[in-house]
Amino acid sequence: MSEQRLMVNTVQPDEKWMYRVGGLASLMIGIAYLAIIALYAPAGVPPEGGEAKLEYLIGKTGHWWVIVGVSVLTNFLYVPVALSLYFALRA
């Protein structure tokens, strides 16, 4: 019988924290997208045309600034997710 040897990559102790940070960041991204949906629903879809948009935005600018802010936050959270994937898939 032939004997096969498998190479098993172990997790480096100094990289283990990056996996946790990446996992938490990905969970926060999911929660942030749900928050964006919840914020977008009461704001509604903006109408077509310049004057109609200006009338629509009266009293709703706060909603849209929060939506933009949470969207920017999700973009920054992709950095630790990408780094943790890099460490996990590095050969």
C-alpha cells in the first residue's frame, strides 16, 4: 500500500486575530446593509426632474446623509475582510 502525505497548513498565532477582525467586519457589513435598506424604505425613491427632487429633499436630507455615511462605512470595512482572506488563502 502506498502512503500519502498531506500537507496541513496550520493557523499562525499572530494571524489568528486577523481572522476574527475579518469575520466581525463581514458581520458588520451585513448589518450595515440591512440598516441601509431600513433607512431607504421610509425615504422612498427620489422623483425625476430637478424641481421635483428639490421638493422631495425638503426634510429628508438627514436620511440620505445617514445612508451615504453607512455606505462609506461598509466600504472601509471591506479592507479587514480582504486582508483576512489574503492571510487565509495564502499558500
